[in-house]
Amino acid sequence: MKRSWRRLAAEFPSDDILLITASPVIKAVVNFRQLQKIITEAGKEYIYEKLCLCAGAKPKLITEGNPFVLGIRDTDSAAEFQKCLAKAKRITIIGNGGIALELVYEVAGCEVIWAIKDRAIGNTFFDAGAAEFLIPKLSAKKPEPPIVCKRMKYTTAESETEERETAGAGKIGSALGPDWHEGLHLKGAKEMLSHKVHIETLCEVKKIYLREEFQQSQKVSLAFPRAEEDKNSETDIELWPVYVELTNGKIYGCDFIVSATGVVPNVHPFLDGNNFALGEDGGVKVDISMHSSLPDIYAAGDICSASWEPSPFWQQMRLWTQARQMGWYAAKCMAAEILGEPIDMDFCFELFAHVTKFFNYKVVLLGKYNAQGLGSDHELMLRVTKGQEYIKVVMQNGRMLGAVLIGETDLEETFENLILNQMDLSRYGENLLDPNIDIEDYFD
């Protein structure tokens, strides 16, 4: 959102560019051609010529209104999580996406029960092979913290102290971006305990009990398994504030539950009185210029659903990288319409690319990295060096369509070019990933 604002401010230095953060929450958007205005919950009204909705998405909680179920989506909810974690001896994490992957690795000082509905971890990003490559990191000793990451950070509060004081007050903070856990003390009450994670696969939450409710049910909860392969867990004699019953029949007690089961577009504040066209995923439909179905209203980031015909190598995912790109591009589109100038589709929509870090490995996802939409008409090529790198490329008719790079492979730029250029690689066969061939130099 801030990138959209900065871009517009640069294009129109003499005009008023208004950035409304989540503090004065939007109550209504009035969109009549003669009168276009925003009304906040505080009763303030703002007239606009062009409006861009960048309200992001909300956590899809497994249950609403339970004080022991936390969702992590923004900076304030992350601060609240840190506060609760400091007193916790055991937590349960539900979900298998990016937030869950980061939490199970970063959290120390408490036991972690991790329940996922899939057969392997990280199903949103990886196949079973990549998951198998990552699993040993959960029991390995964590390396020394990296050198401080110098990345530009924008805040709406006058100071970080003031920003933290608003956490937990029901206000929505800034969306989580890269390195969101840097600077947070993600350590539980068991100071001497490092990683201790138990994974329950192929299951979901059946029911959540508060302590009194669980005692009345006369059901039995399980102690934390002594080893990951332990199939006969002992009965837990400790009393916990909350209990979670899984669909596989197991019950675990814990201090609190983290719901990391995805997000839904935050469209609700804008629907009353406005006939926005919505996508199948509930987001505001936008065209190739990030324009919604209503005049002079644009949308960008997690709140929107891309409704144009995408590039063969791009798909929308609700990630901070795409939100940033969409915000920047939406600002350019708004400026172009005001100035009456044409604008070309931004190059970032030619190829899906996401760079992040999981389990202390650099992770790069390119194009149709999980063969999305390709059916069975494709083949996979793999190169795995245990503890160092995992490389998977998706091929179709001799051409590269996607790739997963885990570790310091230095192949992202080469593979990006091969996907975009669609060079026929049939003659190279399995030699394409031969570790003895410097393909980065070969295709330079």
C-alpha cells in the first residue's frame, strides 16, 4: 500500500495523495459519479478522484472468538504471538503454509505440535521430495543468527514502542513481509529447550476444548511424543488451558493454538452499497490495469483477484512479493489514466517468481514450480545434495516451465531466462542438472 502511495506522490507532487491506514477503519465507500467519498468508522469523510483498495487479507481462523486461538497475519498479531509465547510450554500449530513453516523452525523454548492436512510439509510450495529434504532441519541445531538484514521498513506509528502498544487492541497492523520474525523473541517458557516439533499428518481440527470443558468430557489427552516415530504416546497428566482434538482421534493439550490455515481477501468493509464484481476466491476482480468493476476504484495485493488472461508462467498467490508488485503497478495505472497515457503490462506479471527462506535455506520458486495446471503432461528433473541443495525443474515438450531451488544454487537467473526464452532443451536431457557442468556459465 505504501509503495502505491509513494509512487503517486512522485507522479503528482502538487496534488493531495491520501494514505488511509487500518487505524481509521473504513466504514463505507460511496461511489456515485457526482460524489465519490470514503467514510471511516470515526465518521470522517474523504472525497477522492481515484481510489485504490489495498486492505490485504484476513487470517482464516479455525474458530472465531476463542481467546486461545491466534491468527498471525500482520505486525500486531505477530507481536501478540510473541507475548503469549513467552509464557508457553507447548503450542499447537494448525496449517501447512508459509507462516506455519516459518514458525515451526523459528520457535524455541517450547514443545510444538504441528497438525497438517497433507501427507508432507509445505504442500503449498513443495512436493514430497522437497519436504523430505527439509525435515532433518527440524531436529538439527540452529546456526548462529545471520548478520542483521538491512531492509527498508515503513511504519505508521511515531515510534516502534507506540506501534507495539497498539498491538492486541483490535487494530490491524502492517502486513507481514520478508524477515517478519527478525527482531522478535520467539522463545517459550522452557529456556533450555531448542527445537522440539511433533508432526501429525493427514488430519484437521475436529474440536477445541477449554480446560473445564475437557475435564467434563472425561476424554484423555496425549503427552508430547518422546521421539517422532513414537506411535504409542503416554497419557498426559498435565492440565492445559486449551485442548485440540484432531480428526485422527488424537487429543493434545497446549497453552494456545496458532491458526495458520490461509487467508481470505479483506473485502467486507467495502461491499455495503457497492456492487463489486468478486472472483471465485472472494477477492475484488481487477482487469489488466488493476481496475475494479466500479469506476475510478482500483485494487491491489491480497484483496484483489486477477481476472485477466495470465502469462503461461504466472499465477496469483497471496504473497508479500506479489502484493508489493501489484501496489506499484496499480499506482502507475492510476497515474496513466489521469494523464491520459497508455501503459503496458508490467514485466513482473510475465513470470511468477518468489524468493523467501524456509528452515534457514534460501528458497526460489519460478513459473509453474509445482506443475500448476499442467496435468500429467509434464516431466520432472531433480538434483539433490543432502543438506545443501534441492533443485527441481518442470519440463514440458523439452522446455522449462518452472523450478524450485532450495539452497545456494545460484541458478535462479539462468532458469528465469530459460523459462522466458522457451529454449528447446531436449538435447541436453539429464545433463541439464549435471553438477559437473556449469550450466549457469553455459547458458550465459
